Amino acid sequence: MTNAKRGRPVQYDREQALQRASDLFWSAGFAATSLDDLSAATQMTRPSLAGAFGDKEALYLAALERYRDAGVDALRETLSGKLPLRTELAEVLRKSTDVYMATTDAARGCLLIGTASVEAVHRPAVRRVLQESLAAFNTILEERIRKAIADGELGPEADAAGLASVASAIMHSLAVRARAGEPREALDKLSGAALDLISGKMRRERAE
């Protein structure tokens, strides 16, 4: 029998560590972020990071999935169906733009679109998470648009899947344009045009 004391497990806040890692990946990208950078940002040693998350790619994937899951929850909450489709979509685009331009420095855009789209080319696991994320967002948008068709907000001829893809594409474009430095006024103008297109307002006004 030995009296040697067992080492105490390393304590860390997983959510806090992922948030700090996400902020770093979001600002610098995956390739430019080193393990030393991540260690400093999370205040965890490199062995502790490896023990908690695995290698750098595994930590990046965990950060992407956390970001994606939060986005899915927020999208479902906003597209509840309690308000008109145009009102809810306007709120989605407004909130998305708020996130894309949230920092006081240069706008970071979207973590998924801004960083994962680069790494997806040669990292299959990143490509999988990106595909799953885009599909999840599209599914929620399509479900809400189908409800709008069923409720008579949109005509029966409306293409729910196509309009969902348009809405999703506008969100991606807002993220890229924000990162490129376009002003908020320009982004809001794009959102307004997208809402007109999706809600059919322009077509109705021509008919009247």
C-alpha cells in the first residue's frame, strides 16, 4: 500500500475556454492561431488544452459546433411564427448584422463563414461541420417559410426551399461584407432588398 497522494484533476471552465478560443479563431483564423496563442487566451497549459479538447483542429471543431448550436437556437427562437414572416426575418437579419459587427475593431463577420469556409477545402472534418451547419440553418428557414405559405402570408406558388436558400445566402453575404468593411447602412439596405424579395412585396406592389 502506498501513501502517495493522487494528483488533483485540472479544473477548467469548458464554456469559458471555448469562448476565448472562438474569439481567437474568429479574429485570426485557424491557420494563424498557434497553440501558444490558444494557451495564453484560455489560460490553460498546452497539455491541459490537449487533455481537455485534443489537438488544435479538435478544439476548433468544438468552437465551431458551439457557435453553430447557439446560432440554431437563436434562429429558432426568432422564427417562432408568432409574428409575420417579414417581421421575424427582419429581426434575424438585424441580429445577424449586430453579431457580424459587434467588435470595436474591424468587423469579424461570421465565425463559420469567415474561417470554416477557408479550412473546409482541405480539412474534411471542418467541411462536414460547415455543411451540417448550413443545412441546419436552411432547414429552420424553410420550415418557417412553409408556415408562411400555409398561413397565406406567401402565395401557394412560393418556393420554400429556394426562398430559404436566398435568406441564408443573404446572411452569408452580410457576414462577408461586414468583414470587408462595408458600413452598417449598406448592410441594412441589402437586408431590406432581401426582405422585399422574399416577402413578395415588390410583386404585390406592381400588381396593385
